[in-house]
Amino acid sequence: MTPFPHAEDLGRARTAADFAAVIALLDTDLNNAAARKQELEQAQDRAIFGDGDLGELRAALTDCNAAIALLEKTIEAANKRRAEAAEREARADIVALGDEIKSKAASLGERWRTVHRLIEQLRQELFEADALVRAIATANGLFNAAGVADLKINLTTTRRAAMAGPHAAVPARLGRPAVQADRMLLSFLSPGGALDPRPALGAPVEGVKSKFIPASERG
């Protein structure tokens, strides 16, 4: 009985890569067997004309054909097992990815809860800051009326100094909603942004003398 080629290697194979390695060995054996068959066929042709033992060559050629058939059958079976192993590994990868994504989803939920908490904290800070702005603006008006303008607080300077500082670096890849939200958040910190509106054209700016002369003061 013809021995099963690379039986031990096939028995130990578990992964698609294992089967691919055995198939490579089987392919080498098949190529060698095909070359051997060609040599035997040529020798058989010569033996017909008396150069060699024709019976022995025919027996050897029969064995070689049987070996080739067995190798081809073995390669076919090994390819099938490699495909099955690859499918199992793909399913395992999907399951592992599912576990990873579940973990990331839990982390995402925590991030969104943190965002919610910080936004609510920011809103509360903005409410309190607005109350202080209104109180200081009222006091500035009283200082002007009392002729003690040096006691006035420059709200723009105070706000810009408090909001100066480095910003977090934007990731190389950022989704469009995140880009829009980031721009909105930065507008709270930037001069001329949501909390630092630019004065209307010609309107007096605290601490800066306007170059526009009201019509009532023109000669």
C-alpha cells in the first residue's frame, strides 16, 4: 500500500498557515513525481526498441502514476481543510473584533457621559460668568457717572487674558461632527468668537478712541 504523503505533517496541521506549508511540500513532491514520470515514459519508449527492461519500466510508471494520483488527491483534501481552517480563523477574528468593539462601545459611553458632565459644568460656569459680567458692566457705568473711570474693569481684556493658553492638538483623523463641535468650542476661546463679539462698526471700544467722529460733533 502506498504510504500517505506527509501524513504526520497533515495530522499536526491546525491552522490555515499549517496546511499551506504542507501543501507546499506536497506540490514539490508532485512536481518531482511529474518529472520522474516523464523520465520513465522516455525510458519506456527506448525499452520498446530493446534498450532497457520494458516490464520493469511499466511497473515503475504504474507506481509513479499511482503516486501522482495520491498526491493530487491529498493536495485537494489539504486545500479543503485549509479553506475550513481559514473560515474558522476568520470567524474567530470576527468574534474577537466583536469583543473589542463591545469594549470600545463601553469606553465610548463613558466618554459621552464625561462630555455631558463637562458641558453641563461649562453651562453653569457660563451662567455665573454672565452674571458677573452684568454686575461689572453696571458698576462700570456707575464709575463713569461718578467720574472715577480709573476704577472701571476692562471686561474684554479680562476675558481674553483668562482664555489665553495652548489648545489641544487636533488628531490627524477627525469625523466631521467632531470637527464642527471643535470649531464651536474654540469659538468660546478665540477673540471675536461667541463670547468675544466684535463691536459694531464705529461703535466706541472700551479703552480705544474711535477714529469715527459722530455727525453731531462735526463742524
